[in-house]
Amino acid sequence: MDTATPAVTVALHDGGSVIASSGQVDARRHGELLLPAVDRVLAEAGVKLDAVTGVVVGVGPGPYTGLRVGLVTAATFGSALSVPVHGLCTLDGLAYAAGQGGLEGPFAVATDARRKEVYWARYEDARTRTGDPAVDRPADIAAELAGLPVVGAGAVLYPEAFPDARGPEHVAAGALAALAAERLAAGQELLEPQPLYLRRPDAQVPKNYKVVTPK
């Protein structure tokens, strides 16, 4: 599952292929949409939740509110079912999906970080990220990424900085699950299911608020 972007996406993978998936794009309803999506995917696959043997969750980067919905849900499932919970960079899932769609490297991935910024990373190919994810204004990295295809909603939002925008725009849990299964089968360790925020939450407690005392 992944809730690091406006897409609320869930998939069920049997270790070899995706057997059911669901995806809805709504940046404000992650909490409302995620559990019904899980139910829908399980029903489509004809299995119950207790058949799940592991959980993979996108760790971002992404906005605080949406991202934590997926992480908390994944942790809850892991605890309730006594199964491992693995983290995977959301940008890696997008890169892998782009590769499945035929895109060859090198390229970059950029998602909407709000505040007129993007979360982004460079890739040598669909499976190989060449540096840590970062958050920047599109104009500040346009020269660095010049000539490269850029995958994701961030590229679509800022065509002046990323003229060669490619799909998919949002991550799909099926691609995330397939990449995780591939890495686990190869004996690679996945990330801890901890959020990759890259910056402070949009909502913060005011530093200098007025104290009101009773008369």
C-alpha cells in the first residue's frame, strides 16, 4: 500500500504477480479510502486478511498527513497478523513502474511536494537510484535534469522545468509490491517502515501564540 502521493493505492501480490489492485486519486481522503480499498482488493482476490504473509508500504517522501495514514495502517496490520512490514521508497515504485512501461534509463522521478516544490531522485535505470531523494523547487534542479525524461506528477505540474514528462503520474501499489518481491527474492533488505518526510509538516504549532488568562 502507498499513501505518499494523492493516490491511495493497494495491491495483493502472491510472490510472482499482482492478483488484485485498487487505486484512487484524492489528496484529501487517504484515511477514508485506504481501508475500503484493502477490503475491495481482498474481495477481488477471494482471500481473507489472515492470508496475508507480509506487508509492503511506501515510506515516501510525501506530505506528513497522507503518508502517515499508510504507515500506521501497515504497522497495525503487521501487529495484528504477526507478519513483517517492509518499507520501500515511493519514488522507487514509480521508477519501477516506468520501467515496466518501457522507459529505459537514465531518467528522474518527481512527485508533487506542494509549496511549489517537488520530491525527486535520479535513476540509472528502473531499479537503480543514483542518490538520496530530495526536495527542491523545480527551477533549481531544471539544469541538473536537463535532457532527462522525468516521471511523475511533479513533471506534469512544472513543464517549463521538466519538458519531457513521462508517466505514470502516481505510484501504483502493484509496482511497489512487484519491486519488493523482486528484492526480497534476491535476498536484499528493504527499508524500515519509517516515514521519509525530508522537511517539517505543513501544519505546525504557532511559536508566539497569545496566552489568554481568566479575569
